[in-house]
Amino acid sequence: MKYRDDARPTRSEPILRDLRALLAEAEKETGAAVGEPTDVIVRTLERSFAAARERCAALYPNARRQVVAGAKGTGGAIRNRPHESLAAALGAGVLLGVLLDRRTR
């Protein structure tokens, strides 16, 4: 399955809106301000979120290359030894089924 860029969430507004609502609710529940003004906390969280997004964006290309290489290697191994691959998948399925069946009893 091809990766589509438009499928990635690119906006942080829903997260920030939820954080603001959570902070407002916390202030209401405690009857006083949590400590710092909510705007200061939200701006700090926005900066932290932006920094985390940048770090993840820097790691994404390498991680994608590794996943694609692993998928190609797996596909090649399955094509080279289809019977062994089928037997391994069947064995793993049976083992997983037995383990899950034991947990439900």
C-alpha cells in the first residue's frame, strides 16, 4: 500500500483546542487558576509540540526507507520459499490460537 501524504494529520489545532478545554476544566474544578495563566501553558505546549513534530519529521525519511527495505526483503523471502513461508504462518497462527484460547478459559 502506497503512503499518501494527504492522509497524514498536518494540523495541531484540534489537539491544542482539546488542551485548552482540559486546562479550563481543571481550573474550573479546582476553583482557582492551576498556577500559570492558561495562555502561557498553551504557548509552552505549542512550542513543545512543534519541536516534537520537527524531530519526528527528521526521523521519518530514514524510518520509511527501513520499513520499505524490510518489506522488500520479506517479500523476496516469501517468493523464494513459498511453502516454508506458508508453514511458518500456519504454525504461528495455530500457536497464537492456542494461547488465546487458553486465556479465555
